[in-house]
Amino acid sequence: ICLVITYLVFVLAERIDRILGQTGRSILTRLLGVILAALAVQFVADGIKALMAA
């Protein structure tokens, strides 16, 4: 199912881009950046915990 969703996003990317517009793209970019930063912090924290436990 993930492959189908990915395919649809790629096929419909131009239409999605037009719907979002510049403001929507900016908001989405910032939101995804925050999510990526949170994942990075979590990975670092998990790595430090693993090092301390070893």
C-alpha cells in the first residue's frame, strides 16, 4: 500500500503543488523540517542511551 501511495504522490505532484501554492509549500516544508529535526534528536538520544548502557 505504501508503494501505491508513493506512486500516486509522484504522479499527482504537479497538481498537489498547484493546490498548495507558495504558502502551502512553505508551511509543509517547515513542518517536515521540524519532524526531521525531532527524529534526529531522538536518534541521537537513543544512541547516547545505548552507549551509556554498554
